[in-house]
Amino acid sequence: MDQPAENWVVVFKSASEYELSIVQAMLSENDIKAEMVSHQDHVFNALTQNQESALYVHKGQLEEATRIIKASET
């Protein structure tokens, strides 16, 4: 993340990095930069299957990002 951590907030969580990538691409198409933070260790994937990773956006874009994500779910 290219700005201080306090400027970034979680907008979406999932145990699937594939799902996070789709949401990240969708936000990018709407000019919202999103950063994925993974808590999964691919070497020990069997031990971390239930761990969620998160997608972060700048707090100034949280409302718009949330609206986009909710609109895609309907």
C-alpha cells in the first residue's frame, strides 16, 4: 500500500483469493485501487484453509467500493 496504513480500511474478506481477485478487478474497473492482504501460507495451505484474506481500499473510497460490491451481489 502506497499510503499510511491508517488510510486503508477493509472492504471485503474471503477465504478465497480467487474471489478477492475478482472483486479487486471489479473495483479497479471503477477506478478504485484495492490491495489484497493474504493471511494464507501456500506452503501450509492445509493448515490455513479457514483463514480469511482481506481487500483494503483507501478510506475515502470505502463508501463507493461498498456500493459497487453490494450491487454485484444482487
